[in-house]
Amino acid sequence: MAAAPVWSVDPRTGNPREQVAVEATAEEVDAAVRAAHAARGALADRTVRAAFLRTAADFLAEAQEHVIEAADAETALGPARLTGELARTAAQLRAFAEVVDEGAFLDIHIDHEDGSRTPPWPDLRRYKIPLGVVAVYAASNFPLAFSVPGGDTASALAAGCPVVVKAHPDHPATSELCASLLRRAAAQHGLPEDVLTVVHGFEAGVELVKHPLVSAAGFTGSIRGGRALFDAAAARPAPIPFHGELGSLNPVVVTEAAAAERAEQIGAGLGGSMTMGAGQFCTKPGFVFAPSGEAGDQLLKSLTETVSGTGSGVMLDHRMRDAFVQGVAERAALPDVEAPVTPGAGGEHTVSAGFLTVPARRLAQEGPHDALLEECFGPVTVVARYDSADEITAVLSRLPGNLTATLQIATEEADGSAAGLLAQLTPVAGRVLVNGWPTGVAVAPAQHHGGPYPATTSTSTSVGATAIERWLRPVSYQSTPEALLPPELREDNPQNLPRRVDGRRA
């Protein structure tokens, strides 16, 4: 039986553009994983790893015109958005090169032998080593930053782990182009090109997570798909870590005082955030608490004006478009749900932005309105009008885990009077914002892009320096002769690495 072709498709028309590849067979997945496994030793040199990552960033930047052209043809995200995403992707690669150079990610601890303690301490030396081959499942909505050259790949390579990427079917040509750039960067530094490999196809993705030589996986996508892979990773004879980003509602609480102080500004900001990228950001504010009464009405008026002025958009593929149209229609048909701006089909290939409103009390208990507490991927948000703080508390207690939660407060509430609401938001999200909007995730050391399930399946972040921790495990050496120790753990610290010695930072 011939392997199924992999086509690049134009989401603006639904028409195939070109055949890019064929879906990988089980034998081809096995070969890719084994080649990656054989390349592990080549990544052991941290200096080479860091140089490889910087060169990969340089190659992406040099090929910017071609990469953006390919990505726009397959995603319709537009040159402006993709230019920013490519810059972010290159910056991630360079940032992880700095992490590798600095060496703190090794988390070195040395405790010298101490017979005076009870019980006595032997000589113990601990650091972190790479897990092995990492399977990366590329995202649909970020063809660069969360795909082949994205954060999962960059952090895994930085950790010393070869990567096999299961490309997303929405941008196979972009995936192949980016893979060729990273493989060329590897070769330039004497590394096997198979430190990074791409495979295509649904079955290939299933085979990948089950392969005995795959040691961990990173995923960005739907709850359904991510949960299936998560369960497969756990059901293996030797289970592996599965770091999945599955879905997020990203609630926003607007206090009465905030609405009274700047309703127009909040409405406009919300409209801009929830329609950004045709509502296809994982951090889109998809659920908003707004007060009943005049101030809340003014906020909705501003939101209406902003969203109404947003033109129809193209989603990443027609399957997502159809799911969006069906999803908003089902939600809009629920009792007491209104659509000041009706979201849905904007044309044969496009969608129109909109928002729904519902009394918050409708969501305080289990019922058919629970669909409003589930992510609807696309340019729509749900505004729950509340009459009291108790209604906010009741609904927040029913929300699933999220990547972000946002609190919009008035100037006067910065004195600490909003601390109670902030405390209620903290348990439901990995990043809590005050007077901002969650779309836009800074690649910074203090960033956390993750959250309680189903936002993510682990407590780790997929953005920022600490994303590297997902692909490492600690090992301790006890009473080991100096000549047998890894260079990172030797007494003279020849690499001048940051570490803690006998409990003190050295």
C-alpha cells in the first residue's frame, strides 16, 4: 500500500498547493528515532550545542523571506505576524544558547563527606543529565515558535536531547524548510543532522510516543489529541514524561471599580486581544466577568465597537473553521445567552468575530451552560455579567485549569483591596496578570507558560529558560574518585560552572 501523500493546503481557498512529503511508516519512524538516539553523544559538548543553537537562529533569520512566504501560504497568519514570530523563534534559540553557556540548568550540588553529622554524610555530587530522544508535536497556530524550530525543540536540544518532530499537517512545507535549516546548522558544527528529524502523519505521531527509545514528549494542541497521547505515554511498559499544552479559557475578572474608571479602554483592549490572530492564540481571553449595570454596559458598548470593526478572518484550516462555526452556534442557542455581535461564518472560507453574554448565575451550577466554560478556538469570547462578588467566586470554583488569568482593577484598588480576587485567580492559572491582556508571552527567565490541567499535563513551562528542565533528570555520585567524576562535578570546577557546595552558593 502506497504511503499517503502530505499536501500543503492554502487555508484562504482550501485548495492543495503542493505535495510536500508522504506520511511516515512505522518503519520510518523507527529509523528516525534510532538515528536520533545514535546522535546523543554528539550533543554532549555544551560549547558545540550553544554554537549550534546560535547558528540555527542565524540561518532562520537569513532565510526570513522564504520562511515567512511559506508559512503565510499555509497558515494565512500574515507577514507582519509571522515576521514577529520568526524573530521570537530566533531569539528563543539564542536565549537557550546563553542558558547552555551559563550552566546553571545543570543544578550542581556538592556535599563533602562529613562524619560529624547524624547520620554521617558521604561525599555526594549531583547534577542533571539529558533524558534522551524527545518527541515534539508541533502546534497549528504557531508554525515557527511552537513548531519545528520552536521552544520545545530549542529547549530539548539545549538540554542535550536529540529531537524527532511530528510536523503539524497545517504547515508541512514550512516544517520541512525549517528542519532543513536546523539540520544544516548542525552539520556546520560537526553534529549529525539527525539530532533533528521531522516525520509526518497521524499514525507516525502515535508510533513516536510509543517508541521505546523516546524518553519524553512535548505537545501543543487540542485536549482530545493531547490527552490521547498523554495516556499512551503513561501506558507504555516504561512510561515517559509528557509535557502537553491542551487548552485554556484564560478568564478575565473586571471589577466594578475598574469598569467605572475605564470601561471604554477595557472593552477596546479586550476586543483587540480576543480577535488577535483570528482568535487562535492559546492565551486568548475566552471568558470574562463584567459587572451588571451601567459601567458594564459601557464596557460592552466599547467591546461591540471594537469587535464590529474587525474584518472577517481566515482560520488555520477549514476543519477548525467548521468547528468554530458549529461551536458558537451551539453556545448562542443556550437559554439567556445573547450575541451583541454574532460570531460565525464570515464567508465560504472565513469567520467573523463576535462575543456572547450570559448572566453569571447561569454558570454557578452544573448544567447545559457548561459549554460556555470550555475553550472555543477562534475569535469569540463569553462575557458573564455578575451582580455580586459571590457569583464570581462560585463560577471561578468551577473553571478548569488555565494558562492565564487576568484581573482588571481600578487605580484605587492597587492599595491591596483587590488581593482577595487575585488570590482566587492564582489557583486556576500559571500566569496571573493585572491590568494587561494575556495574548503575548514574553520569552523571559521568569516566564511561566503552563497551568493546571487541562492547560498543561505537567507543572513545567514551555516558554522561558526553565523550559529546559523538562528534558533533564538528576543523578548523584556518591564517594566517587575524582578521576571518574564528570568534569562538571570535579573539585576544581574546570568549567567555572555555578553550583552549591556544602549548602552555599560557590
